[in-house]
Amino acid sequence: MATAVPSPVDLVRGAGRSAYHLEMRDGYMRSDPWFVAWREGRAEDFQQRKARPWLDLIREVTARGVEVRRLRIVSEPVSEYIRFEYDTTASNVEAGERIRWLPRRRASDLALPGNDCWIIDGETVLFNHFTGEGEVSPEGKELTTDPAVVKLCVTGFDSGWERGIDHEEYRI
């Protein structure tokens, strides 16, 4: 019987030192009701999501000293979905997540993994697989502790992070 791959929530909750998220797509889950509410200008529906459980998790783990960082590598001019992410990022930052944006043209010479991923404590990587349309792929997630793969992901993330622009300074 195959072992179930933990969710990002479970991995972040269990992190001891750090939880880093590398995002490299220009769109995700366009069917997400929160994105649809933002797109349609339904401010009340959109604002209600700011109290979502993810922010509570970020407050919980950062309060116990876990560093949570997210690096978004984006094409410019940005897609509609990236505008949505940009508009929603302040609540993540307020909860304790550090977020940087890296224009794709500034990442051309970086060695990066082929898929978005979570890097937990510099020891575990959870790859997230998506379809071409940005929906979760049937393959879903893939977990590895292979030292060579973890090193590639950590090095790529760190290199991108150094070049990234803090959310407070990035303008679309």
C-alpha cells in the first residue's frame, strides 16, 4: 500500500525551522471561488476569505519561530491571476509570511526545479503538479527527501530569493 503524501498544510504545521514556497506559474486554479469573486468584483465574498484558515496557520507557525517565505517568479506584464495574487498578498504578509516577487527575465540564469514546491526545514520537498490550465494535476503531489533534489530546490529558492523584490516594494 502506498504511503499518502502529506498536504502542504500538514508539512507547514510540522515545520521546525522553515517553510519555503516556490511558485513559478502565471495562473492557478482559476475555478477557485475566491478568484472568481475577485474577478467579478464581489468585494464582500472576496473580503470574507481574508480570515481563511491558511492565515491562522501562518500566524501559528511563525509565532513559534518558523520562518515562512514565498517566492513568486512571474512574467511581466503580469497575468490577471498574478494581479489577484498581488491584491491578496497583504493579508499573508500581515500574518507573518515573507513574500518576494521575481520578474521571470531576472531568473533566466538560475537553476530551478521543474515544478512549484514547498521546502520544509531544508530537508523535505513537496512538489505540486498542475495541468496546463493551472488546475491540480491527477498526479497531484510528490514528496522527496533525496539530498540532491533537496539541494537543487534550496539553492534555486535561495538564489531567487536574493534577487526577489519584497512585496512592499514590488509594483505591477
